[in-house]
Amino acid sequence: MRIRPQTRRVRKLDAHQTGGGVTANRWRAIAADLRERIERGEWAPGDRLPTNRQLMDHYGTTSQATVARAIAALVAEGVLVSDPVAPRRGVHVRSRHLVRRDLVAGLHMEYERAAMGNDEDADSVGLFEAATGTESSDLSVDVTYDSTVADDVIAQILGTTEGAALLRRTFRYAIKGTPHQLVTSYMTREVSDAAGLVGASNERVGRGTIAQLRSVDIHIDSVTIEIEARLPTASEVRELAIPAGVPVFANRRVMRAAGQPVEVSFAVVPGDRIAYTLSVDLGKEAVA
């Protein structure tokens, strides 16, 4: 990546830095210059910034703390973003990638794909990409599995006992390097073991839970989704790189088979990165 030569204005400001420490004038000047360069299009949304060492050389400073403070300020503003799960990926220009998602159509698509039974063909394009129009090359999904036990809320939703063994799956979606959504799924160990979901290596991202459960004759026949707008928690701000003042959509989805809840998932999406639509064919739904 090309680094522009130092400007005279930035060189002059070195007089405000003493002993390699951080001064307000110095880090603010660097932050202002980076912001200006981003606005001019030197780096496009999703582009990775030069390393701290490269920026230190560019701005003629020996203080890594000065550059880090400038970057932290731009991250707080929502200009830059860093991935808290994989910090080695570096700092990127935040891309406000607005995704439009039809919740009803998405569920029908997932259900119909599962009913087809030929997952290899159906999953050539993942469910998220097909539902949102996102390019596969722009999407990354990190998946983790761990064991937990049901608290009173999860136990009530899944119709199990408090303290029952559960599988917790966590999906972290990012589009062009910017975190997009965080999804946490819970199901009893009896259900997850039957479906062969014993580790993250067994997860086929883009296949969908309905197909995974259908493969072991657990047929999802109803889904309930609740959507709540609220302010993010501190951990959500960190994990999703949410700028100050931006609310989130918190979605709870419960899947049922023969009237019994078998999976509940919680999705959190920053409010400036999603537009939900609901398209219902009333004639078709009435007949169904």
C-alpha cells in the first residue's frame, strides 16, 4: 500500500511532542489528517490502513502510543474499525454496508432449500448471501462452539430444566472487514448430538439450522421472530465496532417442531447496517 510523503504541516507539529509521549495536539493532528485522507478517497471503505509502524514513519514520530491514540479516536467515531476477534487483521476503513433483508422470504428460502434435500447444490450460495445479495467474497463468518447450561430464560424458551446441558453456537459475520452481526444459538445437547453438531468443524455455514435438523428427521414447522430496538451493551459495542449513539436490532428466533421448541437464537445487528422488510403474499398465506 502506498504511503504518501510527509507533509510540512505534520512535520511542524512534531514540536508539540516531547520525550516520545502523547500530546493532545499531536494525536489529534494525526487523526485529523487520516480522516481527511479517508474522505478524499485515499482508502476506500473496507480497505486496510497501513500498519502502526508505517504510520509512525509517515508522520515522523517515534511514539506508537501517539498513532494508537489517533486510530482509537477514529474507531470511536466510526471512521475506522478493528476486528476484536482477529486483531491481526489490522484496522480498516469502516464500510457502512447497508443490508436489506426480507425476514419472511428468508425463512421460506431456508425451509424450501431444506425440503429439496440436495444441500450441495442449494448451498453453492449461502443463505445469507442469497437473502441479502452480499457477494460471497465480501463475507466472512467465524464460528465457535462451546458447552453451557440453561439459565431460567433459555430453559423456559426451550421447555427444558434450568441447568440442562446445552450447545451454544456463536456466529460472527463481517462484510468487507466490518463486523455485521453477532448470532448466538442454543439447543439442548440431546438435539445437537442427534444432528451431529459436536464441533465447529461440523458446521456448514450457509446451510441453515432447518436443514441440519431435518437431516435427522426433526422437521421445523413453525418459527417465531421477535425484533427489539435497543442500545448496545458494552461488549456488543466492542465486538460489532458500533459507533457512539447507534442502536442495535436484537432479534430472537425460536424454531419449533411439532409444537416443541428445539432451537433459539439471538441476533444483534447495528441499526445503521440493516433494513428489514416483510413481504407477505396474503393470497398464498391464506391458502396455506
